[in-house]
Amino acid sequence: MSKVDKDKLFRIAFLNQGKVYELFCSGVCTSGLLGFVEASGLMLGDKDSLVVDPTEEKLRDEFDGVEVLHLPMHSVLRVEQVRKKGQAVIRDRESGEKVTPFPIQPGTRRSP
């Protein structure tokens, strides 16, 4: 990985248990697991820092110790390369999101 690659920052939005999670990470790529997207270098803030937003604390607790997050490809809504880190959030799916995931049912086959 070059120095330029180390400076990259991504915001990734994905569906998790009916909610939209938006996290920041330093790496996003296709996973070695078929059908998954890999998010690495999660940036969730320090555990010792003052908690201003309870959502940030919930995210820290949920993803504590996670080195690489493997997300099902169909749950990923958006990946953006950004200049600076913002606030990680959890939103309700019905909160005005304009992006709708493509409906995929695994294991269904079309007859010839």
C-alpha cells in the first residue's frame, strides 16, 4: 500500500437489521468471501473520549475488536471517498433515504 493509499478515507452506508449504518473506514474492497464487500480500518472514535452522541457509543460497542467487516454485497447502499471524517450514524430505513437496495433472493433460479 502506498502513502497515497494510506491517506484514503471512505464513508460506507449499509443495511443492518432494518437500519442504515454509516461508518468511516480507511479501506474498502471486494472480499475474499464471494458476494461480500470488505471494510477495514473502522474509525469509531476512542473509548476514552467524552461521549457526545450515544449513537457513536453504540457503534463502538457493537464493532469493538472488529478488524475487518465483511458486508453482504446486496446490503451495501453507498461507498464514498471523502476528505475528512464525519459523524458515524444509525438511521431508520424509512428516514427519507432515496437509495433502495435491489431486491435479491439468494438461491432462487429462473427456469429456462
